[in-house]
Amino acid sequence: MSLAFTLINVVHFVAYALYILILARILLSWFPISPWHPLVRILRAIVDPILRPFRRLLPTLGGIDLSPLVAILIIFFLSRVIEQALLYFAIGGSINLGADIVLLIAQLLENIIIVLGVLVLIRLLVSVFSADPFHPLVMGIRTMTNPLVRPFAGFGRRGQHTGLDIPALITLVAYVILYVIVAVLVGNLLVRAF
């Protein structure tokens, strides 16, 4: 039995190490660091082969690469399946792969909704504080979020006195509602699975 728990600890360590390496790769891509820097080269050699299949499958959403998010979720899903299998063989239990798949899809949807919602929230805050519309960061945020806000563009431009981006506000509310709906549906599915 201790062998199973040792293997579970190894699986957890590998999953969290890959998680940290993927996050480090993302963070380093935001800074003007040479791609030939030894740290960047080592990180890319480890992480890029993991992300490459996901990048082939997933399109970018408004310039946002979601492949690291999906890769992290898949890594933790596989970690959970391996852990359940090891526990099953060690102490006799059951493997509920269906519930794990539902949980993985739910986490993926929830995380995508959160990422997109945060981007729209940043756009909303930029409009509230009347940031310079020609600043590169503001232009980048608007470019990334334009496809997200476009369905609500008919609801008005900006508030007359506040500078509030009404379509962005409505989009943010829609994402919050969507998040709650997904969480409730997944909760109901998981209750039925167990």
C-alpha cells in the first residue's frame, strides 16, 4: 500500500512541476527576454512539446492562446485518473472516469469563462478610468476583447458622463451568468454521477 501512496506522491509532484513550468513559460513570454537566454531555452525545450498538440487543435480567441490552460487541465485530469487507478489497486475502490471527464470539461469551460471575463473586466475598468485610448496596452485590450463585446454592441456605446463602456458591462454580466449556469449544471451532473 505504501508503494501506491509513493507513486501517487510522484504523480502529484510531476503534475505540479509541469504546472509551474507552464506558468513560468507563459510569464516569460510576457517580458522582453531573448529567446536564446539559457533559462528560456530550457523552459521551451520542456514545455513547448507539451503545448504543441494543443496549439494545433485550439484556435486563439482574440489573440489569446488557450493551449496552456487546456494543457494544465489535461495534466491534472490524467493525474487524477492515475491516482484513482493506484488507489483502486491499493485499497480497492472504484474509478469514476465519467465524473472525471465531466469535471474536466466543467473546469475547462469555467476557466475559459473566467479568463474572458477578466479581459472584459479590464476593458471595463479602462473605460471607467478614461485611460488614453491610444496607449498600446489599452489598444491591445480593446483589440482582444472586441470579438467578445461585439454581440452586445447594439446596446450603446459609452455612458454620456461616466465613460462607461456599456457593451463591455453587459458582456461581463453575461459571462458571470454563464459561469453560474455552467457551475450549477456541472454540480447537478456530478451529484447524479455519484
